[in-house]
Amino acid sequence: MFEQTFKNIDDILHKDAGCGSELDYVEQTSWVLFLKYLDDLEKDKQTAAELTGKTYTNIITTEFQWTVWAAPKLKSGKIDHNALTGDDLADFVNMKLFPYLKKFKTSAESADTIEYKIGEIFSELKNRIQSGYTLRGVIDLVDQLRFRTHVEKHEMSHLYESKIKNMGNAGRNGGEYYTPRPLIKAIVKVVDPEIGNTIYDGAAGSAGFLVEAFNYLKQSKKLTTNDVTTLQKKTFYGKEKKSLAYIIGIMNMILHGVEAPNIVHTNTLAKNLADIQEKDRYDIVLANPPFGGKERAEVQQNFPIKTGETASLFLQHFIKILKAGGKAGVVIKNTFLSNTDNASISLRKLLLKSSNLHTILDLPGGTFTGAGVKTVVLFFEKGLSTKKTWFYQMNLDRNLGKTDPLNEKDLAEFVELQKTKAESENSWTINIKDVDQTTFDLSAKNPNTPEETPLRQPHKILEEMKALDMESTLIIGSLKLLID
């Protein structure tokens, strides 16, 4: 039912003049979904309070509650035909509802409350649905969705992920919004966070890394009440520069069960590295920073190694913001391993000297749908310098693409071999002392790949054909003599 409802919502939004792409559909569906989710959350909290003899005070005042403005019901359970629609609905949403919800940002007690997140979300968002009749159609469909049971929430989060994936393929860099979930799961398994760790993504996007880390930790053991509180409030932290990705990241975490995600809408790179103190550091960094972007000169001034390459600035940020002994899994373009410019050489040297770069996963082309770049994943631990690095080169017998993307089975051998850093046809270890100490070039040829027979030169082939012709002539001549 949920899947069909999502399709129907897209069909309605497609007809609205204010929504022109998959990106708009996701954004506009998100705020309506969020308000329905909030209504169901308040109902659950009210029920829980009543069971313990307590009273619950609603976050949203009566006039702005879902069941009052969006979906007032008749006794039959159907939406009242007198519910706001057309211009009346559009005016209410634009002139009353959004301004009311924005105020929560200033009135909330602290940034880790759901009240603050309500204010932040509606400060960033704009209602792009121009027709109040279109909006009424969307609301009627969203009202059919429920967020009450675990199964319902799980299905909803799964469908939302699918929408993010489609958005990532909507004519833009696929990696901007969507890192393949099988890859994220493998990275999280290798980094292996524990409850009590602080986990950070400074390029959060749709919050896929934080969501998968949350799922991983939820399943790691039987959770105590303290564990649940720790996961909800003191574990996951993110920053995101772009408004749409920020909203989607917040929604994605909420739908996966984190009530008030600690994601901040800001440019991570605008902070000077020298200003990062011990209190700002994290135990775990998981990220896929944007590739190829060019940062302005004033942003580059925040970093000791000056470069316009966004991913290289992020890598400096991640190294700096990790606690001593902290662990990281970071996706980056494979050219990072071998670029000969001064910034790349300095950054490789910094990484090798400040951290133990224990593993490099070399991913096949097509891993990121729509992004025609080859990537690697760097796994490192802050503290001791690198002595040895284990490489794993993922060699698949097919081409990756939209119809045949990367899957968990593709990554299973890597995850298993990484535990012992075993040598195989696809994996090997290099000693960093054997690397060129002036360039620190980390591009390494797999020594275990079976040698291919080199192609013969054309003149050699002609000589061989001539010899075979002569041999054939002699054999035929011999046979004639025998017959005669």
C-alpha cells in the first residue's frame, strides 16, 4: 500500500507548476510526511503517558495539529469534506503554518530536541506546491500512511530510501545524494563502531552513513534504557551544506528511528582547522565527501594544505576532527592515491604520518550510478603512523549500472578477508617504507593477478604463418611421395 501511495503522490505533484523534478517531489513529500509522522508520534506519547498515569502536553498547539487543519475526520473516519482546500489551504500553509513552525527554532530548549528540529526544518523549507487543490490531494494520500508500529516505520523508511536513490539518479551526480547502501554497510562493518562512540559525518547528504551505523549498533546487542538514550542523543552527529540534502538527511534519520537527529545545516569547510579543540572531536568518522567541487580561496585559507579540491579539504578536516585512536572509513577518488600535485603529495604524507592507513578498498567503475569516477575507500586509525597497508581490489565479472548495482554479495569477500588482512588473488599488502618517500604514491599494482600472455607483434604473427605454410607444403609433398 505504501509504495502505491508514494507513486500516486508523485503523479499528483507532477501536475503542479511548482514541482519540476524528482528532487522537488522528495522535498515536498518530506515536509507533509514529517507533519503526519509528528502527529502519530504525539499520539504514541500521549498513549504512553496515559498508561503511566501522567499527562502529556502536545508540542503542536491545537490549531496547527494535523487532525485539525490537514485531516479533520467525520465519524465514518473519512476526511471532512469541509476541510481546507484550494486557495484557503495554500494561504493557511504559507501564511500561518510555516511561520508558526519556524518559531520553534528560537523557542526550543536546546538543539537536541525535536522542537528545535521542527523549527530548523521549516526555516529551511518552502512550500513549492502552488495549487491548494494539489496540496489537498497530497495530504489526503499521506493521511492514509501510518507510523505507529515497528513494521510500518520500517517499510516507510525503506521506501524513503528508494526515493532518495531515485533522486540521486535524477540527472545529477549520484554520489551527491546517494551512496550505495551495500557499500555503506560494508564500511560500517569494517570500522565496527560500539555503543558509546560518537559517530560523525561532515558531508552527511541524506545521512546514509549515520542511518546504517544506527542500524548496526541497534543490532549489536540487547539494548538497555541507557543504550537507547545514548543512541538517540549522544551518538550521531552530522553537517550538511545544501538545504535539500539537509532536510532529507533529517527526515531519513527520523524515519529510521532517531527522533531529533544532531545534523546541522552549515558548510563544514568554513571552520578553520586550527579552531578544532579536543571537545570537538569524534571517535568515528564515516563519510563520502563530494568529489571535484572547487572551494573558494577564503575557504582554502582554513586549511594548512591549500587546494581547491573539496574532497581533499574534507580529508584534512576528518583527520583533524578524529580523536586519538579514532577510526574512519572515507570514500575518495582513486586519483588521490597517485596525483602528483604538491597538495596531494602533502596530504598523502599527512595521512600516513598522522594515522595508520591500514586498509584501502579499490572499487570498480560504476559503483556510483551517474558518477563516472573510480573511487577507493580509505580506512584509517588516528595516532600511530602507517607501517603496512592492505589493499583489496574488487574485481567483478559484470559491469555495474542502474539495472545491476553493487550488492552485499559483491563485498562479502572484502569484509571477510579484511578481518585478517589475508592475501588472495584480489588482495595484497604493501610496506610503506617501500613507497617512494618523496611522492608517497600509493597506487599499487596487484602482484597476485595472473599474468596475461602479452599480445604478439604483427611481424611475429606473419613469420609464424609463413613457417606454418612451409611446414604444410613439406607435409603435402611427403604425402605425395608416399602415394606415388
